[in-house]
Amino acid sequence: MIVRMFLNCSLQQGIKADLDSGQVNYLANVLRMKNGDKLAVFDGRSGEYEAITENLSRKSGSLRIGRKIRDFSPSPDIWLLFAPLKKDCTDMVIQKATELGAAKIIPVITKYTNNANIRIERYAAQAIEAAEQCRRLDVPQIEKPQTLDVMLKNFPADRTLFFLNEKGSKQDILETIKNHTGKAALLIGPEGGFSEDEIKKILAYPKVCDIFLGNRILRAETAALAGLVCWQAVNGDWKD
Amino acid sequence: MIVRMFLNCSLQQGIKADLDSGQVNYLANVLRMKNGDKLAVFDGRSGEYEAITENLSRKSGSLRIGRKIRDFSPSPDIWLLFAPLKKDCTDMVIQKATELGAAKIIPVITKYTNNANIRIERYAAQAIEAAEQCRRLDVPQIEKPQTLDVMLKNFPADRTLFFLNEKGSKQDILETIKNHTGKAALLIGPEGGFSEDEIKKILAYPKVCDIFLGNRILRAETAALAGLVCWQAVNGDWKD
């Protein structure tokens, strides 16, 4: 497997891209790459390019960008709105949501959310690492945490809000998704669920749509992944 | 949320069930329950019962089994055959596969499997814990590890083998599952994938069926969960 690296710049064949200290450490010290070694790089908007290490020492280095390997194509337009969980579970959500092709991830603060430990920089780093590994050409956008009220207030009118409502209707999830094509978001509550008051507010949103994931009680992180899987299989890019 | 506990005995209203030291520790020391406190118990075959703690000390105790709360219904007949992974990832597979209703979990040893750390007792304990939390009435059966050859040799002729084959056909996964109702198993390889030789052997099995989970490279544990999600949504018990 060739090494893939996300570069936060605008890629083009022939340019030189400087590496930051974390990237240098990874290539030179972790992978023990030498000058002239090859990797693949992507910038989230221009596709994937070959790159060759130059002037690589243990402290600094750069890449010479070579030919384009893959044209850019964005991930499907699905957002994940989730209430942050314990550290390990949040890490898992970010990593798996990236693999499962979420375009945007928004931490949502609800009444029962454990919000003691929301670290956006950590989430962003994990999303990049997961994007590198799963061969995505983009990286999910990690938004700042928003309260549920603010999120609902700003929620775009043209986007379906799939709501995992344990007290809601038990419609077939695949049929429900199939009947709501186009831009979508998936809203998953914290371990303690949403309050009655929160459920009312969510259901008052015009394009909201209950989804049902069976009678076993799924952990919040499992529910987030299950919702993304169903969406990708029905309206996403899992069809050849 | 009421506490749920799996008891490895045959439950019936009125009987006394002795607790083992781990169960006593959990109820008396972790949850600080007192005599006369209520919980829900299940045995994997008789449904769910109320139970009341009796003679509970920090070292021993028993439960008096009360009325039946829920009749037994087994989980749908889907098996997960997976190549054991690093410890954390295997833990995740066992926990999530239990939540997602796998009836049986078989660790399969393949050419590229990291089999240094297969601990069946640990898997079984995790399956029980996850079953308690997700309100299942049964616990997935955890089989002893089998080599791929032995697994294929013993694989029942009446069961579809859904095979996550990265080099296989890219048929729509939901259609594929829909076209193969009845007993099923899901086979997921290790991080390094299957060898060419292994793929040939698997494809020689008569009821094998490739499944496709998109072009992003999913980690093995993500693929296992995604496959179970799709199966439950199409042929499992996620319809009301």
C-alpha cells in the first residue's frame, strides 16, 4: 500500500509543497522515508497526485508534486450531526464517519450531552488520518460545536434531517431514505437520548424524517454508523 | 434504565438463581445494590424476567426470579465470520456485532490474520455485556477459532455466504442481500485482505455471494458492521 498524505495547500504538478513538523516526523522518523521516496498526496479539492520527498531531514523537508493520479470527486452530500460522547466513542465516530463518507460532521450540544471534552482540533486530525487511510479525496469538514437550538435555527431548508428517534415511527429505514433523495443530514442523540422538549423542537423542523434502527438499543456511535451505512447504500455512492 | 443481567441457567418464575463472584461484585460493589432491589434477567432461551436480590453480601448472593416481562424471541439467523484484529478492533467487532444482532460469531484464521491474541473467553464476556445493554434476549454464540479451510469445509449447504470481496463484482449490496433471503453468514477478511488462493477457495463455495461496500477502503471492523447493518435492514428484524 502506498502512503497517502493530506496537504493543506493547492496542489498542482511541478510545485514544491513544504511539510509541517508533524508530516516530517511521520515520513522521516515513523516511516523512515529517504529523499526520492514516493507517496500519494491530496488536498481535498484537486484530486490525488504522486509526490516525491526532497530535502528530507529529521526536522524539515518538502515534497515535489508529480503527475495527477486521480481526478477529484467530492464525497456524497450527507452530514452527520452527533452529540459528543466519551473520548473513545467520539474518536470512533469521527474515524468511521470519515470512512463512511460523511461530507460534514457537526458536534451538537444537547441537554444530556457530555460536553466536557470536545476537542475540535483532535477531531480534525482524526478525520484527516482516516481520509488518508480510506482513500478519500476530500476530508470531512468538522464544524465548531453548536447547541441543538442554534443548529436547528441555521439548518438549511433544502436538506432532509433524518432523525434517529427512539420514540418515533418505525418505518422501514431503507424505504424512508429512498423516499427522500437529495441533500441530507443524520441527527443522533447522546447516550441519554433527547429530552421531550428537544424531540418536539426537532420534529417541528419542516424536512425532518424519523428513522428506525430496530428494537435492540444501539449505542450512539453504533447508531451513527448504521445510519450512514443505510444512507450510502440507498442514496450515496455505494452503487457502482 | 433498569439493570439487565444474563444468567447461565434455565429461568422460571419462583426459582432462586445463585450469582457467581463477578455478578455479585457488579451488583453489590459496582452498583451498590441492596437486598430487595430489582433487576431484569435473561437466560438466552426463556425470555426476560424480573428478579430481586436476596442474601446479597460483598462476596455472595442470589436472585429470586419473578414474573416474566418479555417472551423469548431469537435474533435473526445471521452469522459473522471475521478474521481477528488488533485487540481494540476485535473488542469493537464483538460489541457492535452483538448490538447489530449477529446470532453467531466465528473467528476465522486466514493467511494474513493477526492471531497472536485470540481470547475466546474475553469475546464471550463482551458479547454478554453487549447483549445485556442492548436488550437482546439471547447472546451471540462465540465459536472457537477455525482456519478458513476448516470453516469452508464445515459450512452448511443451506446458508448464503456473503463475502466482502474487494476484488469482486460491484453489485448493489441491498439488491444482492434481497435476492438471497434465508440463513446467511457474512465473511470479512483481515486488514491485509485475503490471499489470491483464499479468494479462489471461498468463491468455490456453492452459495457464495460477493458484496460491495463502496470505493472507500473500509477498515475490517467497519466493513463487518456495515455488512450486518445492510443485512438487518433488508432481511433482518429492522422492519416493524
